[in-house]
Amino acid sequence: MNGKKFNLTVDIEPDRPPLPEEVQRPFTYKGIEEGLPILFDLLDSYHFRATFFTLGETAELFPSLVSEIDRRGHEVACHTYYHRDCSKVPEQELAEDVKQATEVLQSQTGHPVVGFRFPYFRLNGSLLPRLKELGFLYDISLLEFANGCQSYERTARSAGIHLFSNTRYLDPERHMHVRFGGWMLRQKRPDEIQAIARALLQERAAVSFYIHPWEFITLPFQVNAEDHFDPKLVKENFKIVLDECLRQGMEVVTLREVLGRK
Ligand SMILES: [Zn+2]
């Protein structure tokens, strides 16, 4: 081990939730039903543990899901109750939503939930003091190299909520910062993933990575071009990232563990 930390984060939600600006469609859960067992097996085969940001609504629809995540040694964290653009949800309504989600997750695991991530990485700083009251320790909704988050950061500091951020890299083709996670696994060739992972893990002391169970299956709908992807490629690319963690001696831990909690 080289003292460097790698955090795997998973969002537990319906299949590719529609973006707020897209036409809304019925939720499907093929990722939970068929993709999650693939992800669990992969993580087991590497003895890696991840942090699972779970929607309250999904946890209630699949009553044994949260206890299984917990039983396998992963961290259960909160992703709100409904998958919405929370930047547009009024303060009191949002506080109630997250309280309800927290109660569902805690009753299903039997212990406190301390981590939080907003859907779509869309922030609402009014929630941060409420998170503290509910017993949360950290939030991971910020993106690296994002501008205009100073007031969110100030509010988190005064509320006593630790902020992690989601790792991004400068994509050579798009000339923009891209999240280190599922999108690139769906879009890039294995040799590209290998090069990105090698460079990122070499240069950072801490790296976070995100993925969704629906990325391991063929989506039951194709709304836009990016909904067409090869789940076999995703699996192959994901293993390249995990192998690179091993090769570089990264310590793969949950976010709760980074903060010294078991
Ligand atoms: Zn989400």
C-alpha cells in the first residue's frame, strides 16, 4: 500500500434516471435486478468495498436490497428519497425528503447513515445544516474543478459537514473535464481507459470513481445515443480500473472509513 486512497461509489436508483430537462418516462429497474449481482460479484472477486448512495424510494421498492449491501460489507449512504433536481426543491420539502430517505435506510441497515450525494450532482446548500442534524458526516456532491461552489463550501464548513469531491480528468477528445466513472466506461476503448486510469492514479493522492448497476446491462430503452452501449465493454473497462488500483497499491475504502469510521 502506498497510503493513497481509492473510493468506489455506486448510485442505487432506477435505470438511467431521466435528466430533469428530458421527457419523463416510467422508471425501470433492470440495473438493480440484473446489473447489481454482476457488480457485487466483481467487487467480491477483488475484495473491494464501495459506498452505495441509495434512493429511499428504491430501497422501499426492493426491501432486501439495503440489508444485502450492508451485509456484504459495503457502506450504505443516502441519495435523497426521490431522484430529482434538488436545486429546484424548496428547502422544507427537501429536508422532509432526505429525512424520510434516512429513516428508511437506517431502519433497513440498523445503523446510522453518514454519507450523502445529491442526484445529478445538483446542489442545494440549504440542506447542509439539516444533514448535520440528521447525523450525517459528509457529502460527495461536488465535482473537481467546478466553479461557483464557494457558498456551498462555506455552508458545509459552518455546518460541520466534510466535503469530498468527485474526481474528474481533462478529456483529450472533448477538451473538457469528465467525471472519472461510468460515462467513460461506456464510451471509451480499453486502451484509452488504461491510459486515463494509470495517469490519474499516479498523480492523485485520493481518487473517487462512480458507477451505476444499470451500466452492466442493456437498457430497456434508448432515449438518446448514449443509451446505446455495450455492457460487456463496461465490465471489461471497469476491471481495467480495478486492476490499476491493485497495480498501484491504492487502498480501496469506503468514504466512511476515510473519516475513520468503521
Ligand atoms: Zn443518481
